[in-house]
Amino acid sequence: MARDIESAPVTNAWRIDDVICGLADDLDALRAGTISVADATARAALAKQVFNGARLAINARRSLELTARTLNDPERTI
């Protein structure tokens, strides 16, 4: 099963671009003094968990795809 990365990239499903823009906005807000260091740290920790979740999902999908290819083609090795 081929993935159509061009029309539906993984970053869209996880809204990675929004997370990155949010982190940049938080850095600007921290520098401007409109949010505290604790707020910035908490937001960065949440972003880290989003990135970890995306990484786990990508790795799981890759593993499942490799297994499916192996089952469909016994001659193919991982």
C-alpha cells in the first residue's frame, strides 16, 4: 500500500508546523516578558510529547509496512 506523501504528509496529520510556530511564538513571548519561564517550559514539554507521539506513530507504521511487504513477498528480506 503506497502512501501519498505529497498530498497528505505526516506533518499535516500531526500539525507539526503549528507546533513549531507555537514554539517560536512562545520564545518571542518569553523574550517580551508576556509569559513566564514556567509557562514556556510547560509548553515546550507538551510540544516534546507531540513530537514523541509523531515519532512513535511513524516508526510503528514503518514497522507494519515492512512486515506486510515481507508477508506478501516471501522472497523479500527486511
